[in-house]
Amino acid sequence: MTSPGYRRPLMIVAAVIAVLSLAAVGAVMAIAFNGGVAPVWITSIALYGLPVAFMLAVVLVLDAVRQRRRQ
């Protein structure tokens, strides 16, 4: 079974976005613990990164299901 060439790069992008988002969540928590306010760009990555990564993962899962049903 050969996979199309777009699956692996999409998986890597989703993983990188998820890791960056989790790091941003940790940074926001650390900054808040020290009594500060995190910059907007870090907060935005923390808020929107994980949902984007999960949506990309859902697309990959649905594509895998579609590929299995086709064969």
C-alpha cells in the first residue's frame, strides 16, 4: 500500500504545530505564575495551535479511512 506524498508532510506539520502550541501553553503558564502577562503572539499560538493540529490530524485520519475503503 503506497501512501500519497502529501500525508507525511501534513503529519509533520501537525506535529510541529502541536509541539509549538504545547510549548506556548507552558510559557503562558510560567509567565502567569511569575505574575506577568504573556505577549499576544504567545497566547494566540497557545489558543489556536492545538485545535489546528487536531483538525489536521482528523483530516489525516479521514483520508486514511477513505484510502482503506477504496482498496
